[in-house]
Amino acid sequence: MVVRLGSSSLLRNWINCFFVAGKNQRKPDVICLMGPTASGKTNLAVELVKLHPFEIINVDSAQIYRGMDIGTGKPSQATLKVAPHRLLDIRDPAELYSAADFQTDAIGEILTILKSGKVPLLVGGTMLYFRVLRDGLADLPKANQKVRQDIEKMAKNHGWERVHSQLALVDPEAAARIHPKDPQRLQRALEVFLLSGKRLTEFFNEEAEKRSDDLKKQPFNFHFFGIQPPDRIVLHSKISQRFDKMLADGFISEVQDLYNRGDLSDRLPSMKSVGYRQIWQFLSGQLNYTEMVEKSNVATRQLAKRQYTWLRSWPSLHILKDGGLDSRDKVLNYCQSISILKN
């Protein structure tokens, strides 16, 4: 069950009511486990749950969708019996889900877990969601369907590289951060400028100026752990093997079921997820099988690269080399050292 909190003011009021504490009382602790795709985050989280009263909250923007199981690497039913995950399967693929939605839902789940006496453990690779929890949301203009359609028309006629070049003219900093083949982020960055006349970078800079005060008001102590496998070649091999297993497990049939529904399109955020987009293109005749496999693996490696980039710049991050038992013990020892867990 997802606890819905509604507006940001209601959210703040509930948090304030939940924690009526003196100024010197310690804020509740929340553990965050981040890492690139195929790095072993879920396995590590499950091992932690087996030993101590952690409860997992999903931080993967694709795993929120029902019917998208194989390609998102959702935990098996057997795993979920051992370690239940909150914020799985909470949206239909036809529905939209924003970072603001996640912020509201995740904080509601954190409060519920804390009330039960357990430790919230947020696990996933959607770094934007983690940043929203840490820093809050910039006050960006709402999405505008007409503007989005105009941008998509430009991309259809001239390619996303043209959209990227247009963004570079008005917001070179954002263009430098966003890959020319990342349509969702390109579209949003250009949309923000067209709607507001302000660069996305300006919004983020304004948000950064307020961050110091916001962190003092932050109701939780977030502790961030990041899996950073030292050997990229090994990770790339795991990515390829993982995709092969997904195909063997029925990934194409899973996307075929979504394709056959008739109410979905490859323009929806759900169907832009890595693997789903490429198999959709295979089913629609845009790619052959070999091209689909290659493009899926390339897209996954690019995703991992972007996740590494986020982790390298993340402040106060505890580095883990993998999802193995040594990393498990490092997390547990840290939690015990600051009295999150009892020895």
C-alpha cells in the first residue's frame, strides 16, 4: 500500500506532527543504497534485511510499473517473501509518475516504516529520486503537452541531435550534462526554457542557494552508500549476460503483451525504459533481432555510465565495491557505529 500525502504543505505538516521533538533529539535515520544497473544492489539489500530490521523502499523509476517485471529486474516472489519492497507495482504503464510523486510516496513510506520501529532502506538506481529526497524539488514549470509535441515534432523531422543543439544555444550547461540521445531529459530541459524563459541550470542554481537552509530543516538523517564496481569491463559483461537471461526468461513476450494492449506507445516514459524501447522497436519492425540486442546492451551501458557520473559527484558517499558480503558487513558496521542498529 502506498501512503498518499497530497500537497507539499500537507507533507510538511504531517512530518512536523510525526516528529514532535526537542531541538536536540536525533533525527530518524534512513539508509540509501545506490549503484549502477547490474551491480548487485538488490542482493545486498536482501542480505541486510535477513539480519536486521530493515525494510526496503524501491527507488527504480521502471519498477513502479505493473506488468514490467522481467526487463526491470524486479525481485522474484520468493525474494519478496523474505524482503518485501514498498513502491513496487504502484502504477499502470499508461500512467505518468514524476519525481514529485516519488518524493511524496517515499516520505510517506519512510514514516510508516519508522512508526513500525524498523529502519527504512531505500534501494535503486534512479539517482534523480535520491536527489529529490536529499535536496527537495526545484520549482520548475509544469509539463505542457503542446510544447512537448512541438519538441517531438522537431526531433521527428530533424533528429534529437537538433534538439540538443537548440538546447546548447539557450542552456549550454544543461546541454553539456545531457546526452544527445537522451530524449526525455532533452525534452524537459528545452521545455522549461520555452515555458519560463529561464534556463534549467538557473532553476537548479537557485535551488542550490536554498539548500543549506533546507538541509537544516530536513526531517531525516540520510546515509548514502554507493556500489561502484572498480572494473567496468566486468560490469559490462554482467550487463550483457543479464540481458541474455531476460530474453531467455520471456522479456520479448512481456513487451509483446504491453504492445498488444493498444493504449501504450513508445513515447510514454514507461516504454522508454531501457530494453522496453528497443524491444518495442523490434516488434514494430524498426529493428531486427540482432540490432535490438546490441542497442539494448549499449543503452544499458550508457545508463550505467550516467549512474557512475552521479555517484562520483555525490557528497558524503560511502563507497562499496560490490553487492557481496564484505559490503554487507561494511553497511552493518557503520549502522552499529552510529547506533542505528544495536550490536
